Amino acid sequence: MQFTILVVDDEKNIREGLAEAFRMEGYEVLTAADGLEAKNLLDEKYIDLVISDLRMPKLDGKELLQYIKRQWENIPVIIITAHGDITEAVQAMQMGALEFITKPLDLDHLIKLTKKALEFRELSIKNQELREEVEAQHRISSIIGKSPAMRKIFDLVRKVAPTKASVLITGESGVGKELIADAIHNLSPRRDKPFVKVHCAALAESLLESELFGHEKGAFTGAQARKRGRFELADSGSLFLDEIGEINQNVQIKILRVLQEKKFERVGGESTIEVDVRLIAATNRDLKAEIQEGRFREDLYYRLNVVNIHVPPLRERREDIPLLATTFLYEFAHENGKDIQGFDPKARQALFSYSWPGNVRELRNCIESAVVMASGKVITLDDLPPGPRSTQDRTEIRIPAFCTLAEAEKIIIAETLAALGGNKTKTAEVLAIGRKTLYQKIQEYGIEAGDTEKASLES
């Protein structure tokens, strides 16, 4: 892509000399004689980089910098200053300037600095495009994914959300069952009504009934006042019962009655309370096995399981790992005030290869830790926690000395294909290339199934 640079300096010779030098480097260049003229150009034109003198009439370099960072935070600014203005130049750095250089100018150094700044500018633009793609195509509410399994879940959520049907969400711990529940409520006609959540496993059996249905004053020791239960609080809205497989049979019976009759009594009470509640439940247990063991009521299971949404573990939808990791990276980099633009190849490979027993929750914690540990603009293998980092040892690719670049590329593609069981889509994700490019490389190098099997045996 061609970048546009804005050169701002009240000295005509410097301004025009820099403009000519950058045009010779292939950049489009605009010029301004003072900060006010530069401000007007910024409002009218798309600018990728600003190189500005510090002392200028009408609007000086620091005032221009403040305006740029307020309006376009990601536009890099390089400040030009005289030797006597170093203190002010340092202040400009603290305000967000990328770098400052002193007069007389070292043109070679400025050009190198400009190229580096624009490389990060291009990466920032691509990252922004990816964020927008995530928002537009691969997200419902807070759920992120582009794998076939997640696209199917998105479709189910859209279909079930407008209805009153009960939903049972199943899957291992950490896969994001609560986020599915959030999406169902947020896309439903009840979105402006209460959404009440109960983590059933976190409450003692003796407290769960009171928590769900409320109690009257004096119903039991410690019941000093009437308390409304979660079903009552969720009236006209939605109730999410997480880990519903943990509740006892007595509470199961009362939940079944609410689903059938839409009414219940508080613990110790005689008055019948009617409610209109949309129930969403989740569990990491096999409820059919629980029924066989006599621990879960079959009639309640079928009342809950009007629509089932099963969320597969992350190891079964590895296509989602790069998207999730990148999204978490943006979140935690912003939260911690760090300028981190992505992952290096070894870190990306390690994230993709790890089995993620803790699923999305573990991946999220991993990326947060990596962002905290990172000291550069990309996450490296050393920044990752021990679990994901250890997978790199088992997926190392050895490149012989004195081989050509083409031979090395063939080895990398063949062994990555082998490590991923010949899955070309996943291989393209790991190598950060398009699938079309991967297919062209496979054909160009004559990589056959036997090559991947051989690579797998030798690795």
C-alpha cells in the first residue's frame, strides 16, 4: 500500500527538501508551513504519518500533536527539534510522539525511522480490519468463533433467542456456556428485562432452594425477613441456572413445577406466586448418564432440553484459536496500556498446538499473562505460560544447514501439514498464509501425502 506523509515545518528549504526525499522513496507527501495548515490538511486528507517541527507560528508542534492524538490516536508523529529544545521534545514523547530527531537532520536515520513507523502503521491497520471482521462476521454478543461448529451455534442462538423455549447448554468447563446464555437473552424480546444468574454448584444444598424460590420470615433458623428468590426476581425476564446437574431431587421437583405451571411458593410460605420466566440451563455433566444413575429426573431433563446447544471443546475447533487469541490480545494490551501488535511465529504455533484442557477460559488467562510478561511489540514463546510453551518442544521443525530458502519452505509446509494431520485449513492458519497460497505452494513443491507422513515419522 502507498503511504501518505505530512511534513510540517515553517522553514521552506527543510519542508521541501524532506518532501522531495520521501517522494523519491515512493511515498505520497503533503506539506504544511505551520500547525494550523497541517490541522486543516489532517481534517481533509487521509494521513499515515506526520513529521512536524516543534516551534512554528499559529499552532506549534506540541499543540498539533495534542490535536492528532485526540482525533487519530494511531497516527504516528515524529518531532523535529533544535538542540536547545530537547526538554520540550521529551515532553512531546510523553504526550505520544513516536520519536524526536534534532537539527541538522540525519536524513538516512529519518528515513529508517519513517519506514519502521509505517510498518507498524500498516500492522495497526490490518489489526483494525481484523477487529472489524470479528465484529461483523465472527461474533454474536460476546461469543467469538469462525469454525463450522461455532457458526452452527450462532445460527441456533439466532433461531432460539426470539422464542420462549427452554435451552440446555452443554459442554466442558471453560467453553463459554454462560456467554451463550448471555447472547440468547440479549437477542431475545426480553433483553430489557431482568437476566438473573445462579451458579448452582456454588451454593450449599440447604441454601439453594431458598436462593431460587425465596423464603418467608421465620421459615428456618436465620430467616429474619422475607426474601424474594431468583425466579421471582427474574419475572418477565430470563433465569440462567449454571451447572444445573448439581442440584438435588427436591429442588428438581420444584423447578419442574415452575416450568409446567409457572407458579411456586416461597420456603415456609403458603401464597402461590406466578411468574413468567424464560429458563436457560447449563451443565458440564452427562445428564443422560445422571438419569440412568437416578440422580437427575428424566421429566425435568426433557423440560429443560427443548433446545440443546452443545459447545465443543477448544481442541476440537482449533480454527477459532487465532481469532480468540488476537481478540484477547487487543483487550489486555489496551487494559494494560501496552502497544502489542501480535504473536511471533513460534508463539502462534504453540497456541495452536496446545490441547487447552481449560478451553477458552484457559486461553484467555494465558493471553492475559503473556501480555503482562511481554516486553516487546509482539508476544514471543518465552512470554507464554509453561503449558502452551511446552508444546513447542514437541513440534519443533529442523531445517538442515546450507539448504535453499525454497527447500526450507517446503520442509516447513510438509512438517506443519504432518503435525496437523494433513489439515490444510489449519496449516494455513498456523503459517499465517491464505489457503490459496498454501495450495499453490503444495503444488509448486510437489508435496504429497507421503511427504507429510514421512515428515511426521521423522519429526
